[in-house]
Amino acid sequence: MEFKFAKVTNSRLMGSMGLVIVYTDDKDSMYQYFLLDAEGLGISDYVGLKNPTKEECYREEERLMGGLGADRIRITKEEALFLVSYFGNKNSYYNKDLPGNVDEYVDIIKNNKSELSIEDIYPKICKEITTDVEFINYITMRFIAWDREALKYYSDSEEISNMHITNINGTLLKNKVTNRGNGRYISEALYEDNDGYYECKIAFNIDNTDGKFKVSSMLVADREPILDFEVFDEISKDEFVSIYNLSNREEFVERFYIDNPFMLKSDMEDAVFFTRFNFNNNHVKQDIYVINNDIKAIYYQIGEKFFVGTYSDRDRKYINKILQYNYKDYLQIEDELYFDENVLYDFVESGSNDFDDFLE
């Protein structure tokens, strides 16, 4: 079969990218779906579909790319194969198993030769950064993730690329950006490391030449541990929880996922949890970045109950109107509650099967 096309999400600065490569001939087609993790995992997911229907292609692409909040960029065969080889070799370097049917792509990892470098592809796999605050948030995120490659690309400095304060690929949970003028900025970062939660201040000097941002210098100060309950208070937000009585549970869950393939589905022992992300990463442009601000809604099926968590009255009204119209044969509203903190996810994590008992 011959190469037909490839596309990748320009979500490198969020840490992960979806990649699709398609091959066809007169009779057959092969669709390859890769999740590329830039934070030390390499290829973290793979699915190959032979002669899929249009519906199967749509569902798999949305599963892979729908939650990344990014544009899908066409790339060349050389660029696509380079990405598979480059990230596949990270699996070997970090002693991580390759996912899926490895025989369908391992030859690319072992034998693909290219004159490209990862820096050559950065303009395609990284979104265009339009504001200084967005740039500071992304660089703070990459710094906490111990992402040497991104720091090097956005600083042209080996010294900056080797700076780190985390023991592993840490996670930025919250960040407040303050503009001090003349290209100077302060990040007040709250993050998770392998041994707990911390907050620190990071001072940046940045340059913007012809719309291209670069880090000139960085300095870390005031690193302190922070307790779990304090972290929860910092990242928690108002939540609306709608509770439905559910009939024909298995049929509903199957149909709901088919209708919404862009949601992240998590199968649990006696329940199913869905996360619906926003279709963009505009929350990174805010002066105060919070990790869970890219979540539009969460859905939780347990027993004969279906819970929906939303974070604005507008989303509550819109999402519940859609649910009650599209799934009227399955769902009947029982109650709608408001909380000044995140409750539904804690209920999911608790292992309880009774929401009222959990609240008490």
C-alpha cells in the first residue's frame, strides 16, 4: 500500500500529540493512530485499523485527538515516519513497552532514516503562541514537566534546558502570571512531584522578535511544600451536579460513547466515567492557569444512576438540555445540586455507590 496522508495535532506544548497515518491501494486501506507523549513515554497508545468504515475512522480519530484541544495539521510522509521513529526510540530509551500491535509499526522505528530533527517539526507540532501570558504559562508547564527539548527550543540555551526543580516529569496544577514590565514576568506555580506538592516562584526574562517568543533567562525562588488539602482548595471550583435515573444501562452507555467518541472513557469495576474536554486550550491564555479548566463536564454511570458534573450555569443548562432530548428513552432527571467545590470526582474516587451517603 502507498502513503495517502498524515496529520498530527499541534499540541506539543501540552505534552502529547495525536498522529494519524493512512495507507491505501486499489482494494485495501490501513489507518494507524498513535498517541505521542513528549514527557518521557514515547509512543503511549497505538491502534491500527484495516479497511475501516468512515464511522470507525471518525470514532478512533476523535478518541485519539478530540480531547487534546488542538488543530490537526497535515504533514508529509517523511515527517510522519520521523515522528514514529523518534518517539518509538524513546520507549526503548526509557524502557517502556511499545503499545498495541507492535508488528504494524516497529519496522519504522528500527529502520526509518531521515535528515530531519525534532526541531525541524516544532513549527508544525507546536501551536502559534499569541500572547506573553500564554507563553509564560506554557514554558512554566514545560519546566515543571522537566521537558529539556521544549526548553531548549524556546531558549536556544543548553543552560536553561538543563534547569529543573522536579524529580520526575512533574505536573503544573496552577499558575499565576504577573507582568513586571520590560520583558520580565513572575510565575507563581503550584505543582505535583513524585514526593508531594510544592509551590515556587519562577522569574523569566523573555524576548519577542517578530512574534516569536524566546526565554532569555530563568530564576527559581521560594520553593516550599504544600499540603494536600491546600492544593484541593487552590484548584477546586464551583460544580453543578445533575442526577438522572437510568434505564437500559448497557445499551445507554454503548450509545452514549458511540455518540461522543471525543470523550475520555474510563471503565471501572462497576461503573463508567467519562471526561469531556474543551475543544481548545484557551485556558492557557489566562493570567491564572488551572489544570482542570480544560474540562467542560464529567459524566459518571454507576448502577441505575447517571451523574453529570458541569462548572457553569450556562454549560449546565446546555448539556442537560441535550441529554434530555437525545436520551429521553434512557434518562429521567431526579435532582440538580450546586456545590462550591468539586464533589462528583471525589465521589467517583471514593468507591462509594451511594451519593447521599457520600455527602453525609
